[in-house]
Amino acid sequence: MAISYDDIVNADFSDLETAAKSWEGMGKRFGTLGGHYRDHVRAAVDADSWQGEGAKMFGKWGGKTAEEYDQAEEEARGVGALFRLAHATFESHKKAVEKARDDAQAAGMDVNSHGHCTMNLDKVEAKKGKKVADRYRENSEAKAKVEAEWTDSIKKAVKEAQAADGAMKAAFMADPKEPDEGLPDGFNGSVGDDAVKAGANRAAKTYKSLNEGQTPSPEELREAAMLTRGLGDDPEFSRTLINSLGGPEGLIKAHNRLDDLAYSDDKEHRKTYVSLDQGLAKNLASATKNPETTFYKKFQEEMRKAGLSKFDLKVAENVDGGGPGQKIRGYQSLVSLMQRADGDEYDKQFLTDTADAVRDAEEKSQGGHSDVWDLRGDFHGKKYAHFADDPYDGLLKIMSDQPDVSAEYLDPAENDNLQYLLHDRDWKHVDMGDGAIGGHDPDKESKDAREGLGLVIEAGTTGREPGSPGEIFGRHTPTEARIMHDTVNWLDYGHPDGDGDPEDNRIGEADKLLKQESFSKMRTPLARALSSYIPDIVDTISADSPGGRSGDPDPLLLGNESQIQNGRASLLRVMRGVSEDSDNYLLLHGASGRYMAEQLADTTSDVGNRAAKVGETFGAITAIGADLDLSEYDATSEKNGDQRVYGYHLVGSLANAFPIVGDVAQRSVDSYWHEWLKAAESENSYFTRDAISSENQNTEDALDHFLERSGKAGERSEEWVDTAQREAGQSYVKGRRATFGALRVDS
């Protein structure tokens, strides 16, 4: 018996999704068992120690058993794919029926449980006026005709749902062809293949019709979106879809058309087109999961050609300064599409292979050209976030969702990617014309330049996704430390070991470099990353690091206790540079305050040494704020009634980045924020005059109060407090002097 209107609108298809997950889980378990069989059973009996007829017979049947495990895995996954296809198909048709019903109701119809429409004249009057309602009251034939039209609209949607139900029933009951491997009548890995491929081809047909300028029906668009997203994790579906579109070039054209519709031609239905684009991105991630497949190798080969080909995209023409005829490159479209899915959905090999291909396209030594991505107009800001005008930086942003991939990609011990990105690369992709003035390149860097670079450095140096909540203070892995150590040196000296490059004009000027607008997007991710290196920074400022205050060319590699060993001046200049955004300064100041409080809470070492370390560190970091305008924060802090929040209300989205400390340390830093703000702000008056020799009573008072609270929180004696204040006060000026010297303030 065919399903009815009432069956459809009241159906709950969530069990289909549950079933799909269960079958997929079974497939995964079969895969694990097959692996164990090959590694432990087959490997043991395939050894030379077993020979003769028994060994030969096992070799024959053992191979069949291994094949059966493979077929079982594929069959379970195939059934799971069928359930996903059914879920996507039925949900799509249910929504189509519901839309037909909703449209009828919006027109003044009452719809009964059979999908039959009856005109509600009171509703019609309320919606369309008394004249229209009276006309239908007086003309029953016209009323019946309208009712029949709306009823037929619902019936049409119901019939399509019934047809889809019948097709799915046939797909589940179909007898698939016998596989070439395994046992006769054994597991069958081809289950569901035909139905899944048919679904992919239907979705591809909808995308193609969009490419050709046609207008698919809402039902076709809805089904394509549901199929591509519902079956996005199925590699067979995804590969079939991309192949049906025409490979990389067809995929690019499909994305570009959806982008044109969403942001230029049909903004009213943007949500629909973005959903279709998200489905494509999910399919791209699934199709490229396995770099050993023929599909993957062919895709990368064809993508290297399509990635440099030029395509039409309306956002490139409509941007300020763009103009008619401006075309974009295929890799710009590909990365724009990739941004539609979560970065952690992509396989590591696909990310790195694509990043390498993009770099090759722009690097002269690889036959590329640095202007390959140049476009007229600056695609910065939220308005153009959907377009990856700089595909390399866009890829880095996607990659940052996977910290392990980020670390491997930037590791200076394995490659020169970090050097290329921080030192060698030409970031000027805003085309300002061909005329060079005085031999200089007239092109400009985008205001959004290095956004992805900042995020991938944060991920690669912390082992956490960008913006993750703060953790307990600790050290880092060798790879993380190498990346951060070299990042600081490249930014400050233009050289990985801090020696400087005589031909580079950035020697010892990271603070000035990071103040530039084209580095603005890099500052906050770098500040968050630096906050997790506060123990290393404090050791360097106070000469407690093996490299001392002058640092060492290499980081200190001690397993998961590795440390950076940059020179103190370089670290202070980088910290000042990222502090151009004052929230970042408050984050670094707050993180160092927490770490110092934790050091004072330690009862295993001499208070004098610890207090001296505290004083020198606070002197250096407070002085970083000397030329920052902190008055806004000061006023906010003064107005805030609850002072036990340690500046959380001041730094907004960065509040969760504060590292975690123990109760005693937390009590030490509670309530002191307002005083330290005044201390940091008061340094401003010393920044341009006798900075080194002058005293700053505000900072000395704040330091004394901080140590007094630390003593109270830890239930210390008055003698402990006196010793701490004396030692910290003496070393405070050393830290101050170090910062002013690093920032080139004349004494």
C-alpha cells in the first residue's frame, strides 16, 4: 500500500540516520578485524616455519578469508550508505510535501489529514480583503477550482514522495552483482553501489543545470542539498558526483555559479545556494580522503592545470576597483569552496598536497609567478570572507583546524615553509597596475593578509585549535618550540637563529613590523600562542633560561618539556608588536601575572629569588604598555563593581585564553587588575623622556600590593612579604630598562 499524505507529514526519519551509523560502525569493526587477521593470523602462518600441503591449503583459504573481511566491511558500509540515501531522499520529499501544504495554508486553505484543501473564507478575507472573499462566496465554481489547484499541488508532491519510496524499496531489495573476490554467496561489497551512484548523478544533474543558467525546481535544489550533505561522508558517492560534474574544472564552475547566485544574482535565496556549496565541500573532503586511490591522483593532476586556469566570478568584478572582465584562478575558487566545510574534515595529505601546489604556482624557483593571485581591489572584511583571494593564506586558515597537520607543515626541521611564509613570500596581491615607481612594486598587501598564517602558527605552536580555552602552564613539544622560536627570530631579525641578515631591513624591529596594518590579522593569534609560552618568556627575561637573556640560536629540545630560547629583546619587541591591539597586551599581562602568582605560591624555593624574578618580569611587561592607550580599559575597570574578575570584562573574546592556575595563585591576582592598569598606563609619561633612570611610584605601589596579596593568599609571614617586596622592587627597574632598551627608547 502506498504511503499517504498523513504518513509523510508525520514521519520521523531519525531512525534511518541511527541505522546508517550502526551499519557504518559495523563496517569499521569488520575493517579492524580484517586488519588483525592479516597482521596476526596470516602473518604468523605465512612465515617460513610452516611448509607443506597444509600451509598451501591455508594460503589459499586464508586469502579468501581476508577477502571476505574486505567484502564484509564494504557491504556494511554500503548498507549504511543506502540508509543515508533513504534518509536524505525521504527528508527532501517530506519537506516538499510540507512546503506544498504551507503554501496552500498561506493562500487561505485549510488542509485536512488526506491533503485535501478547503478554502477558509475568513482567512482569505484577512489576507486578501473582503472583496476577494465575497467573490468566492458568490462563485462556488471559482472557489472549487482554486481548492482543486491547491489539492493537486499537494497530491503532486505526495506522488513524487511515493515514487521515491518505491525506488528506495527497489534499491534495498536489489540483488547486487557477485563480487570478483571472496567466497561464492559470501559477503558482497557492491551492495548499494548502483543506488548511491544514481543519487550522485541526480545531484550532479542539478548542479550542471545551474551551471548552464537553468533554474531547477525548489524540490530538485532541496534534494541535491540533502543528498550531497547527507551522503557527504561516502567516498563512492562523492567521487561519482565530482566525476559527473567533470572533475576539478566542473567542480570549480559549480562552486563559482553558486557563489554568483548567493552573493550577486539571487541574494534572496542565498541560504539555499550556500547549503548546496557546503554539500560540495563535504563531498570534496570525502572524495580526497585516500591519497592512494586513482581518483585522488587524477584529481590532483587535473587540479594543477585547472588551478591556474582563469574563471568568471562576479565578486571579482563587483569589488571596489575590480571592474568588468576581471577573472580569478581555479585555486582561488577551490580554496573558497573548501572554506565551506570544517577544516578537520580534510585529509592531511590533501591539505599539504594542495598547499604545495599553490606554493609552486607562485614561487619563481618552481616555475611560478608571485603575481599569479593578484587582483584589482582589496577583498578584506566580512563582506568578502566567502572568497579566498589569497588561496595559500586561505589554506593555512583551513589547516589550522588540525594542530598536528599545522605543526608538521611548519616544522623548520622538516621543511622551509615557515621561512617562506615569514620571510621569502611576496604578500602583495592587491594589483595596483603595471607602473613601478622608482623600481618598486606598486602592488599592495591586503588588510586581511596573514590571517591564515597567524592561525596556523597558533595551532602549530600550541597543539590546540586557534582560540581554544587556556590550559595549565607547561612547556611544549620539540616541533611546537621550533616553530615558535623561529617565528620570533624571523619576525625580529629576518633570520631563524637571530643573527640577522645584513640585506634585510627588518633587523631587530619586530615591534614595528607587527604594528603594520597588513600584519593586524596575525597579531591576536600570535598573542594567544605567546601566552602559552609565558614560562619560557619569564625565564628569558630573568636570565633563568639556559640561553640567558641573549638567547640561543636553537630552542632547548627536551621532549614535551621543550622551550624557546629567543633573546629577551626579540621577545619583548614581538610582545610589543602584537600589543598594538591592546586586548592582546592585557592577555599577555594577565597571563604573566597568573604565572608569577603561581611561582610565588611555590613553597619549595627561596622567596628572594622568586620575588626578583617577579619584579623583573613585571617591570619588563608593564613597560611594554608604555606607549599604549589603556585609558579605555582603566575607565571600564573603574566602573565595574566586581573587581574579582582579573580583567575578564576588559578583554572580551580573549577572556577564555587566560591560562589556568591554582586557588592560591588565583586569590593573589584577584582584585589587583585596576591597580596594574594604572601602573602600565603611567609608564606612558616616561616613554619619551628619562625613562630608564626615573622612578614610577604607581608601578612600585602596584608591585608591593600584589606581593602583599600573595603573602596573604598563601598565609605567609610579614618577613616573607618584606623580603619579597624588597627583592622585587630592586629587580623591577632592570626589567623596565630592558623593555625600553629593546624598544629603542633613549635614556
